[in-house]
Amino acid sequence: MNEPGAGPLLLFANFLSDLAVDLEEGQVLAQWAQQAPRKAWLLRAGDALVTPGSLSEEFRRYVSDLTGVARERTAVIEVPPAGAVPLARAVREAGLMDRVAAHARRPGTALLPTAPDASAVAFARDLGLTVHPYATVDEAVAALPVTMLLNTKAGFREAAARLGMRLPVGRVCRRPEVEGAVRQLLERHERVVVKPDRSAGGHGMRFLSRRDVRGSGLALESVGGPQGTWVVEEYVAVAESVSIQMENTLSGTRALFSGAMRTEHGSFTGYASPLPPSCAHVTAELEEWGLKLGRHLADHGHLGPFGLDALVDTDGVPYAGESNVRRTATTTPHAMVTRLTASAGVATPAWSVSKGRTRTAFGLAEALDRLRARRIAFDPERGEGAVLYADAPQDGRSWRYAVIAAHPDGVSEWERRLVEVLGIT
């Protein structure tokens, strides 16, 4: 996450960002922001976390026990809900600027945003901070155009085609042209996929067949507005949805990890790393695509993590899908897994993250008691077990969890036991 010897970090959990979805999609962004507690796993001594959601004292003790970083050596600044506005504005409206600035004044402090958008970069400039991993705020500003463009479906398709990646047949169009594009592609394909240009996690995606467009007036989500950009593509018969997570540093582009996404109706529900044996053959091509994309991003000034998603069809052929030039739903869990398994000497841990709904509601203490009683809770000495990585859910039932194993074969067994013990349906 940060180089040895780097100064303190001001972790900025700006899930409410226009980098992936328009701020008008406030309900979707608010749901994503519920995952903000997971950023606590990144805290080192001297770091501070600015978060749009609260962290329970139980959760902070739990994180501290596993990371070995005393709670009093970190700070958490909770920002009250302020509607669909950037986190920087919410900080100001809550009168928290002085408190945040007190942490920013520590020598060598840098801002580490979840989404490196214009609002976060401007916030860093106001605080007199750099934006990790850039040396200056001006360098972060210079990277904003490519960051914004490559977080769109249309921007990725254009770049991927020029870089020689395999893409599903499709076209980019404005909302009024979507129905015509759908009908045109359905003349040659049994099904098509319709995606809003700026979306994440499957928000706004539609799968359509000829039967769905027999009438007129194709209904789409409001995302993007009346003239918003959409992508219409042939439907790929998917065996696996996969991704590779990369990082640009001053030394070049490198692959961090890869894995298979769990999806439901096109929406992200979880992730497992490494890639399953059925997809191992696409690893080299995924990495080649990731390196090409990384060099393209670097040419336009981008530093830091990014991900490339792809589909593997039933014939085993991969198709590039989209890029996420930001910290994704897997970036922090991977950092957490790497950190927690280091002391056990697990060189390449296997892991998965997922979510499930329990039959009954309970709090974090009871959930951990259940895991510990059955010896399922993560054990730092073994480097294996289950982690409730995002605090207790508001309803006491919609839990997010990670399972970590020394070998890929162990992940499914740890998850089976966790599901049984917590009563996940």
C-alpha cells in the first residue's frame, strides 16, 4: 500500500465519488459507503481515517487485536451523512476541517483517497498534502483526465481496442439511440447487454433478448440523464468473470493479484483469489492486457492501483470488459490479507470475500464468539481463518466476510464452515 519509510497517511474513504457513478445516484453510493469500515485494516501507527460511516468500538478493538496496532495510535474521524455530496464537502459542512487539518499537519503526511477524483485532489491541496503515491498535487491533477476517462465503459472500449485487447462486439451510443442499437445487435446475436457508461458493481446493467424488445420504449435506469452515454454489447456466454489488479509505480507496472468475481445478474457479490484452475490458462493474457493498460495510464500520468475486468466464455476465451482506475472492492481486502498472513509466513495466501444474510440478527461480539468457539476465526499463527472485515451490518444480518487459507483448496472449506456457524442462508 505504501513504501517502507513513507510518512503518515490520511485515509480518505470517499466512496461518494463521481469517478464511477454520477452523484445523483445517491442511494447506490450510500450503499457502497457502508463498506467504509474496511479501511480500518489499512491503518498503521500515526495514520488517520476519514470515513462517511461510523466504526463501532468493538470493531476497532477487533482490528487492533489482529493488526497489532494499538487503537490510541490511530485516529478515526467519522463524518455525519450529508446526502449525495463528496466527502470533502461533507467534512466542511460538519465543521470537521480543523480536526482533519490537525492530522494533516504531521510532517510527511499524504492523502490516500479511495477514489482519486477532482474533489479529493482539491481537498489535498487545501490541506497542503500530496496525494499518495504522487510526489506533488500537480502530478495528481495531471492524471485526473485519464483517471476519469478509464473509469467509463466507453473510454475503456476505445483504449482497449487501440491496445489490442479482445472485446465483445458492441457500440457506444447516447440514451436515445440505445433501443436502435439493441435491435440492430439482436439481428446477429441472441442476447445483448446494455451498460451505463459510468457505473460500477453492475448498477444499471440490463440483459436483453429479442423477446424483451418486441414492443417499444425500452426502459433504462435514470443513470446518466436523458443524453447519457451507454454501451450495447453482444452477450457473452460466461463461464467466469475474472479480474487482474495492477499497480503503476515509478518503477513501472506490475501485477498484484488476480481472481474470479462472484456476480448475480451482473452485480458484484464477491471475489476469490487466485484464479480457479478452469481459468488459469487466461492468466498470461490478462497480465499482458494489464501491462499494456498500465503503460497507457502511465503515459498520461497515472500512478497507483487499477483493475481490469474480463469475461471468460464457455470456450475458455477471455474478453476484456472494463477498467477501474481507483481502489476497488478487492484492493483493501487484498492488503488486509497480505498484512494478516505476513507473520505466519504464508507466501501466497488464497482468499475470498463475500456477503451473506443470516437467519437471525446479532452483533459483532456474538458473531465473533461463534467463530472463535468453532475455531473458525482468523488465527494469526496459522495465517488462516475467517475475518468479519466490514463491522457489524446495520440490520445485524447482511454480513460481509473474508476467508483466508494457506492454499486455494482450503478457501471453500473455511467458507462452508463459516456459513454453517453463522447461519447464512
